[in-house]
Amino acid sequence: MGVFVFLPLVLPLTALPIARLAEQHLHPRATTRLLTLLAAVLGLCSTLCLGLLVVVGTAQLPGNPLPDGWSDPEVRAAVPFAEVAGAAAIPLLAAALTVGATTLRRHHRIRARTHRALDALPAGTDPAVLPDDAPYAYAVPAAPARPGRPARPGRIAVSRGMLERLDEDEVRALFAHEHAHLTCRHHRSLLAVRLAGCVNPLLLPLRSAVAFATERWADEEAARVVGDRRLTARAVGRAALIQRSAAPVELAHFAGPEPGPVPRRVAALLGPVPPARPWPPALTPAGLAALVAAAGTAASALCALNAAVALFVVLKAATPL
Amino acid sequence: MGGKPFGRPPGGAGKPGRAAPEAQECGAGGPEHTRRRGQGQLEAQVLAALHRAPGPAGAGWVRERLGGDLAYTTVMTILSRLHAKQAVTRERSGRAYLWSPAADEAGLAALRMRRVLDGEPDRDAVLTSFVSALSAQDEQLLRALLDRAADEDSGTDEARGG
């Protein structure tokens, strides 16, 4: 398999240019789908290759349960720097899987706790309006049935503090936005990208890109449903200002050199409708970046497959029958 | 005491045993999850009953309103649990307590929701918020954007009117 086994670990770098450019050149729906797909494939290939290196590395450890033949020189010759790479891969894969499992567990715990909190309000009364002066509005993703509890549909939780300070039309835009999050299943994309970032830190920048793209997608859906982009922009902007005035001591919030997500969303809504194309035009920077990302992802998949098959053949030859 | 009728629940007479509330709550004695869900429903029922009360009510009154098939201790257990969650308040009246709702079911939900929001710093990854936090710079930029949009709106309105 040679050096190919290492490529999927670094090929996620090819996805970074398109993550930055997609926001300006694609419809948020296309951005979300493209970046989620890239993150999922690149994350899976990177984990697969790490797994292959772990097999080679584990076979060299004294007292391992793998067949003795798997530590033969022929197997080690298949991977460059087999000893160092194999030994390094074990803690890396362990860390990646631990962080991924923790993230998944936390996701399920927060979802379950929120559903339990909302259980006091009957499921028919959606959106759940909570008598709380703090202004907030959340989309709570649906939870599938588990042994011991029924499936719960996705819900919208909004505080009275938020509803009272927005006018009727703005509230309509808010509900349309949260409803779009639920019907378009944005939490799945968000979770997939999050897990990809856990298994390969090079994919971390895709997290914020997809988070922003899903918000923009929900904004566009809301604007379509209420039929007024300016109204939607006003609802987003005013809700953010209301939240800020309610919690003025947000010291931890770091102001970067670029505008934050909310002003960018409002500016995008005040601008024209984004083009519905699924792919940027070929001869633009965004088009080239998308091509690089697609090529990188394809190469990553091929390398992972090649390495897996190669190792399988080598190990099969080394296993005494 | 041998003359007692059969089939009487252990919690029904005089001083009830410790197992009584559990046995009552889970009805047919189902598995753990049925009991837990049953508790949540009972809490909601007790809260609803307190809401319909003309004023602070005793546990006996609540028990009657719920149909009287619950043990007194069960009602007390639920009321104490609601009190621990700050969903009801109580005042002493002679040897007993009088209970009144601190908040309704929605208040209970809001209380729990706040606990999730305050206790889970990483919640934004699961619960998609309508808007994220603003920095001071963002706030200025946002106000400028909204003001400009409002000006343009009034501009087009005037144009249409004239």
C-alpha cells in the first residue's frame, strides 16, 4: 500500500478552500450538502487508514492476540516507517474514537434532557412556549424510539421573553426558520460534520462552515415561506439584538476581525436570492476550489480502498493456514 | 387484624408501608420505564389539580380531585418532589401543609429547559438557536444594516404613495 495509506490523513486539507468560498458562491442548501458529504467521506477514509496502521502497529506489540505472521518483515515492508507509524496510530485512533463517542453521547444526552424538559407541555402544543423572560428560540431535533421510551417528534421551543419582544410577522419568520431546521434535518449534517472533526482535526473548519450554511438555509426557507426577505432579515437582526440586550455581560465572546454570523445572515437576506445551482461555475476560484475538493475526496477514497485491499492481501499471505 | 378484606392495597390502611407509593404509581407493576413515565404524568396531574384549586389546597383535597385512587403518601411524595423542583410552594397550616402552584406545567418545562441551557455549554451543537451571540462590533454592524433597510423601506413607501 506504500505511502497511499497516509494520504487520506492529510487530504482533508483540499476541502478547506471550498469551505471558505462556498458561502459566497452557492445556495446554502448546496453548500450544506456538499460540505457534509466531503466531511463524511474524508472522515471515514481517514479513520479507515488510521485503523489499518493500527493493525500493523498492534501486530508488532509483544503479547498481542493477532497471528504471529502479521509482524513478518513482508507486512512491515508494506508500510513506510511501519514501526513509528504503527505505534503512533494506536493512541491517535484511540483518541479519535474516544472523542467521537463522547460527542455522540453528549448529543444524545442534551437531546434527551431537552425532550424531558418539554414533556411537561403536551406534544400537540407545538411550538412549546416557555414562560421565561430570557429571550431564546431553539429547534429540538426529533429523537427516535429507544427501548423504554417512545419516539419524540422534533419540536420548537421558544421563550415568552422572545415572543413578546418581536412583532407578529417577525414571530412568523422565526417559526418558519426553526421549522425549516426540523424538516430539512439540519441536525444530521451538524452531527456528521462534528464527528468528522473529532476523527480528523483538519476537518474542524468545516464545522463552522456547515453551521453557518444550515442557518442560511433555514433563513432562505423562512423568507420563502413568509414571502418577504426584508422581514426575515429584520426578525433575525432584532432577535439577536434582543438577546444581546438581555445578556450584556458576554465577556467570553471573542470578536474576530470578520463580522460574525448574524450580520452576515442579515446582509445576505437583504441582498438578492442566492443562485440555486448545485455547483459553482467551473472557471471561477470557487469552481476550482470545488474541483480540488472533489478530486481530494475521490483520491482519499481511492487511497483508503487501495491501502485496505493491499493490506488485506499482504496479511492473507502472511497468515498461516 | 386477620379480618381485613383481601386485595386491599398495602398503602390503603393507616400507616402505609414504604413500598406503597411505588406500587400505586406503576399501576400494574410494569418495568422501570413505565414507572418513571408514570411519575412525570402524575406530577403534571397534581400540578393541574392545584391550578384548578380556589386557593392553597391540602394533600387530601388534591387526592380527592385526582379520583381518590392514589395513596395519600403517593400524593405527598409527588408534592414534595414538585416542591424540590420549585414547581409548588407550601405553607404550614396546623399540622399539615397547604400547597399552591409556583408555576404551571409550562413553568416547570421552562425551569427544566433553563437547567439544560445553563448546564450544557455545548448545547448549540444539538439545539439550533435562532440567533447566535453578537460581539460589540457585530452589534454596530447589525444596527447599521437594519437602519439602512428601514430607510429603504420607508423610501419605497413614499415613492409608492407619491
